Amino acid sequence: MTDDIDAQIQANIEKSLGEIPHPSLPKGSNLYGSTKIFPDYQAENGESYFTLVHGIPHESSVSFVAILQATRALRKGFESAMYFYGPGTLACMATRGFPTTGDAGFPGELNMNGSLETFIKEGGTVFACRFGMALHGLREEDLIEGVIPAHPLDVQDALIHYARKGAIINSTYNL
């Protein structure tokens, strides 16, 4: 009886695979158009871009995209700064990795670390809330080089500071 069921499963697999050719398009085929709708804006003199990140690294694609956007703004000439707080501070730790620090236990585990290092190297400013760090047992000496530890009350005042400068503000959350 098991042989009959196995044979029927195999027949169903072959039938399923034959219903639609796989892959339906060869590698390199365009699935989407490429028309960019908006102009490629560049920063005007003195413009700022400020990002708040409250998301867990490698579990929050919105946090990773926020770093990429902040880096793009920096490359467009904006003064670009990021403020990590709550679980976002985990992204600022140079001690992430498995089995040892700096090793990616799975592909993409440390993509935020590498992107933050690039952002800082290219002139971006990164703040990490000390209270957010404390909530997760993180130490200041384990921050990525160039990340600035900040007082918990600075989250709101940084937001006010950049709003008064007229910054574009991107606030991301991981729920």
C-alpha cells in the first residue's frame, strides 16, 4: 500500500511540475518596467536628512532599507544622520555574529553592520540611545566604530533639532 501511495505522490509531482514550465522566463528577463517617475533630486545647500530606527536587525527589512535610504541621501549631498533607539540599537553593535563576532551565521545577518560602516565611512552620523542599549544588555565599547552613544532624552531633542533645520525625517518602526 505504501508503494502505491509513493507512486501516486510521484505521479502528482510530475503532473504538478508539468502544468507550468519552470522557470517560465530565462534568467535576466525583465518582469517590471524601469521608468523612474520622479526627478533624481540632489540636496540643496544646507539640507538635512534624519532617520530614526526602532527595529530589530535582520528581522526588520524596513530598518535595513532605512540605512540604504540614509546612505543614498548622503550621496545626494544631504547632511545625513541616523538615530537608533530601542531594539534598533542592536544594529549598532560590532559584536554581532556567529559563531564569532563578525561572522554571519546566515546570509544577510550582518548586512546592517556593513551598511552602517559604509554610511559612517562616507560621512554619515550615527547615534545609538544608551537606554536602548541598556534594555538589551549592550555595552558602549561594543559599538561599531564611529557610532555615537547618546542620552535617552536626546531622541526627542534630536528630532526637534533636525525638524527645526527643516530636515526630511524618516521614522521607521518594527512592530
